Amino acid sequence: MQNGVYAALSLIADYPKCTFYAVKNDYFASGLPRLENLILVSDMQWVDLCAQQHPVITIQQ
């Protein structure tokens, strides 16, 4: 959310076979280009995704 959308370009470059999600309003406010494997969701969809998933995200390089 918010500043977290700036990681999208790096994540997609590092993990091109993965699909990522971002809050639509935050992403459009960032001015970043639309990315193919990035799914933009509403605030309510984001809450639903978070409720369905494990609350910890770990990205290792």
C-alpha cells in the first residue's frame, strides 16, 4: 500500500513468473507504468486478499 507500490518494478523484474497485487488508487498515484503481471485491486479487494492469506510476506534474494 502507498509507498509499497514502488517495489513493484523490482519485484516483477526479480520474479517475472509471479503475479503481484497492488491497490489501484495507490498505484495510479505513483505514476508508475502499467505492468502486465500486476493486478490492480480496490481497497475492499485488498482487505479480502489480506484476510485470505498468511499475514507475513518474505522475499529473499
